[in-house]
Amino acid sequence: MTRSCPWCLEPLPARAAPSECPHCGRPLGEEGEPKARELRFDRVEAAQTARFRRMLAWGAPITALIAVAMPVAHVAALAVVPLLVAVHLVLVRMVLVRDTQRLLGPVRRLLNRWLARFSFLWIGIPGYGAMVVPIIGVLVGVGTFTVLTSLVHVSSMVSLQRERSGKKLARWEKLVPIVLAVLSIGFVVIVISIAVLFGWSIVAIANRMQAP
């Protein structure tokens, strides 16, 4: 398995164990690597905190402007809501927590991704959907943007701190995405069942009306 330099992240020679990185010249081994790891965690944490503040500063007024225009969008609002959810999710993934995700272990990284997806499903769709209501929709839309962005930021920071401390996955880290997944599947099943029952009822009523 190829090992990377903890400082510059360039690949190291597979068969050799150099005391210094051949790319950046920084120390490796027991003395250099722990220090590099701590510095990288500090740098990523500080950078995400700064990006989080910028996202709130720019995203909240932009969301408010979109919410003001939503009531006059009429049918187009049906397409705008899922688009907003998708764009917001991509932004927090690619801009806010991208570097943090790289420092997490594979399982913790996967659980964080699904936690974000389910959060946007359960909070983003109804929250952004409420923007079709004048005035109140502006407050709800901005609140939805703030809550979702903060939720992803805080959850990733908690995971980063646990990863930094070398802590194993806690039971709640595993259970929260699983519970949300079960609730999501159950909700989809209920919606489909109601749609099938409604369709069956319409067909039955139509058949009775056509009967002599």
C-alpha cells in the first residue's frame, strides 16, 4: 500500500523508509509525523470554521432573495425547491467539509455523508418548500439554510475531533444515519401505499359510476 508524506501528501517510496520526505525535506518517523498530523488537523479545523462563517454571511441573504421571489414562481417552485436542496448539499460537501472528510476514516466518512443527505431530505425539502409562503417563507428559508449548514459543520467537527483523538466509532455515530435511513424508507413506503390506495379508490368509484 502506498504511503503519503504527512506534510505535503506526496507519495513516498514503497520499499524505503526515509527519515525525510524526498519531496519537501521535512522529517518523517516517530518525531515528524505526529507533529505533521496535529498541524494538519489544526489547519483543516481553522479553515472549515472560516468557510462556515463565509457561507452563512453570503448564503443567508442569497436564500432570502430567492425566498422573496418564490411566491410568484407558482408551478416553477416545484422545480426550484429540489434544486435548492441539491445545490446546497453540493456546496457544503465540496466547499465546507471537503478537506475535513479526507481526514476521516472510511466508515466515519461514509456515515457523515449519509447523515448530511438524510438531514437535507428531512429538513431541506419541507424548509425550502415553505418559501412559497410570503414573508414567513423568507424567515423559514433562511432558517433552513442556517440550520442545515450549521448541522453539517458541527457534525463534521465532532467527527474530526474524535478522529484526531483516535476514538472508535461511537454507537450514536452508527445509529443516527441508520435510524434516519429506516425512517426515510418507511416514509417512502407509506407514500407509495397511500398513492396506490388513492388510485385504487378512484378506479373503484369510476367503475361504480359507469355500472348500469
